[in-house]
Amino acid sequence: MKVLSFQQLPYRHLPNDFASKYDSIVTTPYFDLVDPKLMHQDHNHFLDEMLHAARCGFDGVGTTEHGQASYDILPNPNMQMAALAYATQSEGLTTALACLGRALGKTREPLRIAEEYSVIDQISGGRMIAGFPISLSWDSNLNAGIAPIDTRPRFAENIALIDKAMKSKESFAWNGRFNKYSNVNIWPRPVQPSMPVWSPAVGNPNTLAGILDRDQVFLYFSWFGPKLTGRVFDRYWDMAEERGRDRNPYRLAFLQCVAVAETDEEAHRVYGPHVKAAFNTGLGSIPMSSLSIPGYMDINGVEHVVKDPGDFGMFPIMRTASYEQIVDAQACIVGGVDTVAEQLIELVKERRIGNLLLMVQHGSMPTELTKQNISLLAEKVMPRLRAAWQDAGFADENWEHKWWPTGLPK
């Protein structure tokens, strides 16, 4: 199996009453809340922490993209990935670089994304994993001004254009609904003949069908707790069989928030306030009404949500959720080494997870504590995860990981 360290980059110094005082992260006053020195510090600590995870032996490091968001101040994560590509390359680290969020449902410059991904692949020597989510409704429709009805068609056209731009041996014209080019011939192209694509999603059946049809990895971002949303895994594997795809565990990636200490008591004491702040002031700051603006979701998706709204898990209460509710739902697994390892092993075995992403920084968590979390996960939890993978028999099934970076040609 592959284990990646994953981070968003929140502004870590929001006031304690943030969740109750502000209705939307988009309209939150920047200059009233931000200390420029602390903002500068957060950006550099983020890079330090990602590089620390690479040095600790994680198979990969990953991040994502959001615009106008206090809980993730990475409007273009390719900038950070380029820095990490050079830093890891200079140290001889073979860590995969997973940029798991360039949202194609909102972008007006898909070729720019293709070019940037190609540059990172070149700097890193072929270690890039491309992430192409559709986009959250509030991000694409409210923040980026894309008409809700155009979000998914724009995504479909953009991902097709990027794929052709990266692979075509000759220049070509493109006359689409959203993009028109007399010639497409990006420089550079990726090192890898076929850059692996992991597609973040939350379980919409039409989205899952597209991921399977394009033969990509489904990356399930479980902010809402796998105890409450576990049916998504079953739906995905059932759809894979229906569409003629095998049950290769590497087809599935799963993101889990984690905080580990030597004991349960210590973990709850040192991480509790930061975890609660992360959920209350992060996604919890997005009004429920902005999660899916009319027109954003296709009719099949609407029908599915009406029949089974459980996919939203604890999202409706995330703004006010208690620390106990967050932990009970496994929205964040918090505990000593034994507790965390046992819960992760159960998830991996039960859900056939071949790629596990561990969210290692939460809300206001300072850099020293984040690095401690990373180190303990690498030293004491990851070896047990890998052993459990062997015990489960997945390794004996000889599955090929077709969605992992190939590096420079030998």
C-alpha cells in the first residue's frame, strides 16, 4: 500500500469566536484578522512540514487548492509543489508529489494547469500525481463566478483537453464550448508518458462513473467521518464491477484526518482544541446552502441525495460540532499509537484502500506539534499499516499499481 502525508494550509491564528461570529469564510474581513508576520510564518511552516514528511519516509506528500478560503490559503498549490519538487530532488528523495486539487469545473485556463503539472513533473524527475476535482459549488459558482449549470460540462471539456494536450505527439486545434485554440502544443510535456490521475470526489454516482470510465483513482475526501459515510465505498466497488473494472485496491485512495500521541490521554489533551477549531472554522464555515447551488448537481445526483442524504455525514453540524462528536464519527482519528493504528488498519482492510492519505495538520495546530504528529505516524503507525496490508492478503493478490508515478525512464 501507499501512505501519503496530506495537508491543507489554514491560517492558524483565527480568533476563538470565528465560527460563531462569521457566516462565511468568503466575506470574512482579511485585514481585521490577519497578522502579516504570522501569515508569512504559516506559509513557510507548511513547506517545512511537507518536507519533514518526505524525509520521514512517507511514500508521497499531497495538498489541494481553494480560493478565498481562510482554512486553505493555497489558491495555486502548484507553486508549493514546485518548491517541494526541487527540495526533494536536491536531497535525493523519491517521494511522490500529489497535487490533488486543481479544480477543473471552475478554471478558465486548463492549458495553464497542464503546463504547470508538466513543469513539476520535469523538476521532480517524474514524481507527479495529478488531481482533478470538479470543484465545490461555493468555490466554483460563488467565488469563481461560473454558472452552476456549466460547472460539470466545463470539467468534462477541460479534463479531455488536458489529457490530449499532455499526450498528443502533434499540435492540434481545439474548438470546444469553453475553450478555443487554433493550436495546442504545450511545452514542456510531462516526464511520464501517462501522468497518474487521482480524482477527489464525495460519492456522487455520476462522478464515480466518470472516474471509472477514465480509469482513474477515486480519492474519497472523508471530512464527514467514515462511520457515517461508509456506504460510499460499497457503492464505488459495486460500480467498478458493473463497469468492467477490477477490484484493485489501488483504484481507491482515502483521506483520513489523524492525530497521534504516545497515549490516548495525551492525544486528546494536546490535539483536542486544534481538531475542534479545524472543523468548526474550516468546512464548518461554509453555509450548508452554499454546498450545492441549484444547477450545480445533475438530476441523478439530486435524486441520490434526496434518497440517501447520509453522504453528507456530519457536515450539517460541523460548525458547532463538539470535539467528542468529531472523534466519535471518526472525522478525525485521535489517540495513542495503538488506538490510531487499530482504527486505520480496520478501515484499510474493510474498505480495500490501496492509497491512504493522512491529514496531519489541523486548524490552529502549531508546526512543532504537526511535525510530532508526522514523526509518530511514520515511526510507529506506518510499519503496522504495511504489516496489516500483508496480513490482509492484498500483497499476495499481486495487484499492479498503475496509478503511481513512474519516474524518469531507466
